Amino acid sequence: MTAPTVGIQPAIRKSRLRRSGIGPRWFPVMLIAPSIVIIFLTTGFPLLYSLYVSFTPYDLLRPRTLAFSLPNALDNYGRLLNDPIFWRALGNTVIFLAVTVNLEYVIALALSQLLARVTRAQSILRTLLMIPMMFAPVLVGFQFRWFFNDTVGLVNNVLGALGIQGPVWLVDIPYGMISIMIATIWMNVPVMTIILLAGTMSLSHEYFEAAEVDGATAWQKFRLITVPLLAPFTYIALTLRSLDVARAYDIVRIMTGGGPGNRTELIWTYVGRLAIDSNKFGLGSAMSFVTVILSLGFTVYFFRQLVKSRIVK
């Protein structure tokens, strides 16, 4: 008696949907519609509004400047092209992104391979590894600003005990940018390590057993088997970190403030300086969309590489 009842229930649901005027195709859309509306209100609308503001000379202290004028729509982008501080911040951002993401990958790859070979207390080591990413970027900035303080900082005190005269880390070139990179790498290496460790643990042992039969060394197995098979996880980790590197705004703002003389200025800190400190929301929004374009470029590149690596695999 149970089988007919089970078969009748889907038909009853369909008939109820027809009576309510909702077709089977539109029912799933209605289920996700509230989420779509919330995402649009919290993400889509602010992006569109910011795009509109980027085409206006909007100044927070002069509300009338929010009006759109077609002949002057691209003035903000033209000002950016002629702004030497913007180009310096863009160059610093590219260098910062390239150095930090690549060093994080190298360190994370080494740590993931070491953790994958640990047989005891692996869960404890993973927990300890996650500690740096639990700190807020603001706290990391204050922590490393003290570390690299030229008078009372930990680094220069250690160097002084060894008879070495330490530099003025947060002021001198290129030590200011190096200090920020070290703080960012320390905070974000655990994220990439966990991704690569998950990929390493998912690799099949058949490839390595076959390589051992062929007499391959440990380095050959790592270079010819582990690294190529980890390519999908590598591109996922690089994509996430390339998009997440904007979190360095807090660290830069606290450690150096983008100075001195814009030596450590990044695009994000310059946007904050223009939009918040100088009330130039129109110019700041235009620069923000330049960062959006750069982020999309990195995302498209890494996504294509990810697709290629999965096809090869």
C-alpha cells in the first residue's frame, strides 16, 4: 500500500503548483530569489553606484558634484593617467603582489610537503599553523610595526646584540616595502598551505609507487609528479590570494601609512587617502575600478590555467 502513495505525492505537488500559478520551472527561481535580492542590495547596487560615482567629480563636502555630465564623464580616469602618485602606487602594488604571492606559494608548498609526511601530532601542527591567519590585519600591523621599530623594535635589538647596525626599517628604501611584505606573508601563508596540503593528501599513491619502481629519486618525484598534479590546487590558491591581497590595506596603513614620500603607497591606500582623507569620492571610485579590472585580469588568467591543468590531468 505504500508504493502507490509514494508515486502519487509528486503528482499532488505538481497539481498544487499549477493551481497556485507557479510552473515547475519557476519554483526553483522563487526559492533562490530572496538570496539574489540580498546579494544585489549588498554587492551589486554598491558596485553600480560606485561605477556611477567614478564618472562624476563627486566631493563629499559638495553634494551637488554628484551630478553626471557626459562631456566630463572620463575626467577622473584622465586625471589618474596624469597622476605620478597613481603610477607609483600601481608599480608598488604590482611588485607587492608578485613578490608576496610567489613567496607565499614557495613557503606554503614546502610546509605542505613537510606536514604531509608527518605521522604524529599532525592535527596539532595544523592547528598551530592556522594561528597567524586568526589575527586581524590591524593587530598584525601593530605587531610588526613594533618588530621593525628602529629604536625599540625586536629585530634591531637582536641585530644590535649580534653587533649589526639595523636599518630604519619603516622609512628606508627598500626596507619599508620589505617589512610590509614580511608581515603579509606571515599572516597569509597558512591559507595557501592548507589548500596545498589538501591537494597533496588527495594525490594517488600509484604514481609514486610506479616512479619508485622506475628508480626515480625523491626530487624527481616531487618535480615530475607532485608539482604537476598539484596544479589545480596551485591555481586555486594563487587566485584566492591575488584577490585577497587587498587585505594588506590595514597593514600598510598602520605600519607606514603609505609613506614616507609615497614609497610604500599601494593602490588601496591611495584610494583611502583620496576618498576618505580628501573627500574625493569620484576620483577614488575611478581608481577602485582600476583595481577591479586588474583583479579580473588575474582571475581570468588563473582560471584559464586551472582549466588547462584539469584538462591535462
